[in-house]
Amino acid sequence: PPPTAKPTPPLWEKTGCPAAYAAGTEYPDGTTVSHNGIVYKCRGFGSGSNWCGKDGYEPGVDLNWGMAWEQLGSCSGQIAPTASPTVPANAPGCPAQYDPEAEYAPGEMTAIGVMVYECKPAWPLSQYCNVYAPDNEQGGPLGWNKIGGCDGTIAPTASPVAPTASQFEGKGCPQAYAVGGDYSAGDKVEYKGRVYECKQWPYSGFCGQANYEPGTTYGNMGWNPLGWCDGTIKPTAAPTIDPNAPGCPPVYDPSVVYQSGMNVEKDSVVYKCRNYPEGGYCNAGPNFAPGSTNSAMGWIKVGSCDGTIAPTASPVAPTASQFEGKGCPQAYAVGGDYSAGDKVEYKGRVYECKQW
């Protein structure tokens, strides 16, 4: 018998055929194409990276085409072009025309012709504003909201004036933020004319790390905005060490196992190991050492010190008269059979076994 003709899939949901498939073209996830009278949709992986335009994945032809494309149905003719948008008589002016080289922020508006688009105001969708053009059939809706028609141009606003320093109670601007700086909870910095304060632990651990700059997408992990500033804060006098200040504890030694509450000195600054569980970072290596970028994860900055802590005097054994029994009882012996009330001598001192 003659071979049976390959069945034609039912018509897809729209009228007409989308653009024809072209080998080597980069297709965004979800793009529809037509090829040999059949409509296919690029599967993608949700990351903008796919095989749809790669060799060996020609829809309906190559062996592995199904890994890249989903068959939607058959089609005939062409999709009717969309009518030009109608602009209302009272439409507002148009923002700047879309620039593929520009960086768009959440909530920012642009226009293509007389159609206005808004970059979606919330992350992570706003990141697609710098990946797909607003009128991209497949990728545009991921990052852009279509607002409506516009007419003419928006009148330019006056140059923005930075709010006065009174908005930041400290007056003037603190030191500029620096990536990798040794920031602790409460530290204030200036970044692009705004003042930020490093959050309390454990969030303070983010303050000096790259990709967590104040005011950026992840900046709120470690920084609180305080307001605008102008100028600089009057420098304070160089710090002086109180002549009655205590000496310095032992210098930090990465080979020592530190316990919660222990103090160390690093560059004339005293640090105290935090309580459990944060104190575990005190022994987590050089990346968490006192004064490092992640210092605040395990250490509390106590203050400055000068010199060394004076050794305490050798203890003086109390006189025998302090023990009413006079003289010394038998010396303590490890493993001895002691009962409540038994008294022993150990290194010149008298001890009594406690009650049960």
C-alpha cells in the first residue's frame, strides 16, 4: 500500500503564522516561530539561555528538536499586523525614547514611538528591563508594563536640588563608602549624596562586602538609609588615649582557640569574642579575624588600649587564723573517699566538701 501521509496538526490558537524560523537566530524563551506550516514555541530554561537557535535543533526536522521546541499546531497565512496605537487627545507628553544602551531602574519610564512603557517597580522582574526591549514580543512583558499612548514630549523638570543637610541630623556627609571597608554596626557612610548606617549584627556582616553597596539591590541587607547630606562633617580631633586607660590584652593569635567573652588586641584596638553561637566565628580563620571585613560576625569592638595589662600580684595565702580549726587538715588526694563536711588542705588553703 502507498505510504500514509504525515497527519497535519490542528490549527494553533491564533490566526495566521508567526515569523518564519531562521537558523542561527537567538530566540528568547517563549518565542513562537513557524516552519513548514507548523508553529513552534521556544522552550528555554527560564534563564534566557536556550538551544532554540543552535545547530541540530531545527524545529520538526533534527533528531533532538523536541528538546528546544514545543509544537503548538499548524498555521496558514500571516498574522495580521497590529494597528498603530491611537493617542487620546488629552494624552500626556512622552518620556525619552527607549535606548538599548541605557540602564533602566525600577519605575523608570521610556517610550517607543508614542507608546509609553514603565520598568516594573519590583525586583527581580525589573532586571529584565536591561535584557529585553519593551516591544519585544516575548521578553518585553517580563520587565515592562505598557502604560499607554503619549503626545509630544514631557516638559523638562528643574535640575534636582539635594535636600539640605538638616535631613541628616549629623550635618554634613560622613566618610564615603568603600567596598571592603571594616564597618561595624552603627557606622555611617556617604554614598552618592545619601547617608547610610550599618545595621546591627548579624546584618552588619554585609556592610563591607562587594555587591552589598548602600542603595543597591542588595544594599538593604546591611544598610539603613538616614537621609541626604551636603558637604562634609567637621573632622574630630585625633583620638587620644586616656592616661588611665587599661593596658592591652594579649595580641590576637589565629592559632589560639578563643572562648566567648575573651578579649584580644589587634592594632591597639580591643575586641571581645561574642557569645555562643556567634562566638564560633572567633575561630573561623583569617577572614573572620578581628579588624577584618567579617570581623563583626564574631567579635565586638570594645575600644582602644595602650601598653599591656599589668600583671596582678601573686596571691597571698590567708593566715591560719582565718581557719577556725587552726593548722591544716589532711592534704587533698585525687580519688579520695570524701563525704559532706570533710575538710582538706590544697596548696595552703582549706576546703570543705559541700552537702549532698
